[in-house]
Amino acid sequence: MDVSTSKKVRALINNQNLQARKRFGQNYLIDDKILQKIVNTAKIDKETLVLEVGPGLGSLTQYLLNRAAHVLAYEIDESLVEVLEDMFKERENFTLIAGDILKRDIDEDIKERHGKVEKVVVVANLPYYITTPFIMKALEESRLVDRYVLMVQLEVAKRLTAAKSTKDYNALSVIMHYLTTPTFEFSVPNTVFIPRPKVDSGVITLDVKPNQYVSHETPELLRFFKACFKQKRKTLTNNLHVAYGIEKSELQVFLQEHGYRTQIRAEEIASKKLIELGKTFIEKYL
């Protein structure tokens, strides 16, 4: 471990009397090698605007500022805002927004402050309680973000990037494959955080598919995916019957017409095929 960031974070905590707040899910990453690895994974350059969610004590922020055209950071903890503003007051390519990103219009924030850039990348260390709400909000609302580099709990990282026939594969996995190209990049041990969380983390990337934004069919598709996995060990026929009230015999014919066994489960179907099946289902029945 590089001692510099570890010492810096510990000093800030002691000198500023800052305590990580459980309600914000705060755990400060102190390993410089992993911080560098996250920045490298983000593939940012001087044509990139970075949105950093939860900069905390600025450990990752300093690396992002050295690579990016601009860093637009969101911090919900008021006790950290003054610290961050003082820490990066000399950096002209740093803007801090104090507040909850779930209540912000991300694209408006980008347009108001920085106009056009070649690429927009979100980099975030997301606590468990905000992970899914933030990802879904951003993917549903933003037309400007190209890539997400997210550090989340390890089990969530696996779920978001899972493939068929694995224990982690579920509706959220399919939704991610529908809107993005998700990739599990690397795991992060809990020993490199202050305070130490109970579980390990994982870094994933979500590359937004070109022109794959929320459309009129998306809400129904999301409902379809969730219905398919409502009870994971049940057959697709049973889950769709419960969700939509369509006769099982008719659903079995529908599946057979598209080359599937009548007793197949959603977890056995690859995300690409399940997306195709969902679109056909919506066109036929809704």
C-alpha cells in the first residue's frame, strides 16, 4: 500500500474531526495502486468530463483531476464540502455540487457548467443503499454519459454483470445488458478502506450502448424482465402467467414458437435472447 494516501486520509479524519457516517455508507479508499487502477479503467483524458459521485476526502479526486478536462463532483455530506473546497481551491478544473445526486438533473448540470465535451464518464464509489437507485436514474435520464465506472459491494458487482446460468444472474443483470455493455473489472478487498467495511467490493464498467436510451417500450421491458425472475426457480411460463394473467397453455405455445422448451427458466436464457423475447412478447400481448 502506498503510505501517502493512507496517511493523508488518517490526518484529515483526525485534524478535521471527521467521522465516516454510516447513513451515507462512507468508507474511504486509501490504496493508491487501486485508486490508479480505477482511473486507468475509466479511460479518461483531457477531452473527458468526469462526474464523481461521493468524493469523500478527495483521494480519488486528485487522480481524476490530473487526467480529466474537468471533474464535477457531488457530495451529500455537508461536513466534507468545506474540506473538499479548500483541498482543491487551486484546481480550476474542479467543481463541487453540495447535495444529493438523486435529486439532480445530471444532464442539466453538465450543460450549465461545461457545455460540450468529447466524452462524459461517471466514476463513483457507491454505498449499497444508493447503488440501484442511482444506476437506474442515470441510465433512464442521461443522454450525455458514455461510461460508468462504479465501485460497489462485490455481490452487487457480480449481479450487475452476470451471465445466464450463474447464481448471480437476475432481472437487474438483463436490464444492464439491455442498456449497456457491463463488465466486471476487478475486486477490491475490504482491507483497503477506512473504516473497514464488512464485505469486499468490485469495480465494474457500464458502457452505454449507442442510441440505447430509454424509449417508449423500456418500462414494459423492465416489467417483463422483473416478471421473468420473480421466482427464480419457477418456470418462465409460471412467472409470466402470474404477472400477466395469460393462460399457461398459450404461453407454452408462445415459447415453443420461439424455440424454447415449455419448462425453461429465465436463468437459462442469455440476456440478448431474453431481450428479443421480451420485445416480441410486448408486441404480441401488450
